[in-house]
Amino acid sequence: MNFNSCKELPNKYLGSDRKKTILIDGDRYLLKFPDPTGDYPLELELSYINNAISEYIGCKVFKSLGIPVQEVLLGTYSEQGKAEKIACACKDFCTDGFSLYEAEALLISRTEEIKTNRMELDCIVSFMEQMEPVAEELKERFFDMFVVDCWICNADRHNSNWGLLIHETSGEMKAAPVYDCGSALSPLLSDDMLSDEMAREHALGTHSAIMHHGSRIWSSKCILAADHTMVNDAVRRIVPRINMHQIRAIIDETEYVSGVRKDFYKSVLQYGYDLVLRPAYEKLISKNA
């Protein structure tokens, strides 16, 4: 899809001059562009970061599991006098009077203990348990994200990219759909860095942005340990829904991606399934047998 054919609206999204607001079939979309390599401290052998591809595939994986997630489209966009870029259009889910309140903003309005330790898992859980009447929905959404983010190697699920939808008039609350998956599937790696060994390493080595006792959680170890009730519940929900044939088809059908990168994505997700999610699920099933 060529997003240049879409009507551009005044931009309503903050945080980056590389975002535009466009209209597609009457619906508002956020158009996200690749990050330039200059945004990163390391010298990378890339002309741009593959985060638009990561956003698209990451969201499609969540959708395949039946987890509410933003709708995404992949296409191209070229500004006047500049090279064509791959971009991801994310459908605006703030409709019918609902607005997004990021967890970060809500957490800093809590008690001083929660505000100070807001990246700690225990404090996040405590915060969610205070959010009646949507506490259970919010905890399920959060821990489903935790498990799937581990699978898709998304190490950047911090408190500014998940949250609640709150109605501006009635005050009704609900968990926001999953959004912002641009750090999934190792977008900083160039094609010549990709290998089966690298895929296995990333599948096992991703750390969450969420902390436990001051250290970032090693996601795969946490899942395999099977000692956190809410993580275990998410594993039980998610693993039976995984269809690896469907996952491979999502990747194969994604445009603008090289064959080498597609193979890498499929290997990462296969290793994550074979070495983390399925063993964790089987461990939990055998415990309950």
C-alpha cells in the first residue's frame, strides 16, 4: 500500500516528528516511520531501523492469539525529495469518547512507594489491583503481553506503552489494546548479522523492561521457572492458541522483508516456542496432573 494516496490530517500524536496522521477508509491512523540509525548510540550498518516491520508483525502475532491489539497496515511513504520508506499505519483505537491513559501517568499519581518503584513488577501488580472494576482484565492483558513480548523478543514494554482507555464523560474504564511493538524481533540487526545461532540467542536471552528487586526480568527464565502465578496463568491461556503454521504464514505474507530476515523471524519464534513456551506449558500441565 502506498500511504501517499491517503488524506493527511493535522497530526494529533506526540513524541516524534516522524509520525503523521492519515485517513484510511474514513478511519484515523497513526503513520509510524523507521527510526534513523542516528537515534542509537551504536554505529549500525543500517540505513534505517526495521521497527516498522517489527510493529506490523508483532501486532499480527498478538492478533493471531486472540489478544486485543491495534490494527496495522504496512506500506510505503515518500516525502518530497526523499527516498521511499517502509511505514506502519496503526489504527486509532481511541474512539467513542475514550482516551488513552498510559500506565506511566497513572502510576505516578499513586502512593509514593508505587510512584518511586513503578517499574517493579510487584508495584505494577499492586497498581492494577487498585483499578477496579477492570483490575482482572488489566492483569490478564498485562501478563499476556509479558509472555508474548518474551516470545517476540520485545524488550521495551515499559509503562509508557501500555495502559487504559477511560471514557471522558462516563469515566468507564477498560484495558487498552496492545500497541507499540516496534522493538520486537531485533529491529537493530542488519540482514548480514542474522543467523540461526543469533535467532536462538535472542529467543532465550530477551530481558523485560519490567524490574524485579531492582533488576530487569530475564523473561524466558521467569516463564520457565513457573513460580509466578499470573505469569503461569498467561502461559496456560496463550500456548494452546499458538498455531505455528499461521505464524509462519504471517511472516511469509509480509511485504518488504528479505528472505533472510523472514527465515530469521521464523527461527526466533520457533525457538521461543520449542525452548520456552511449550516446555513451560508442559511443566504446568504435569504439575496439575
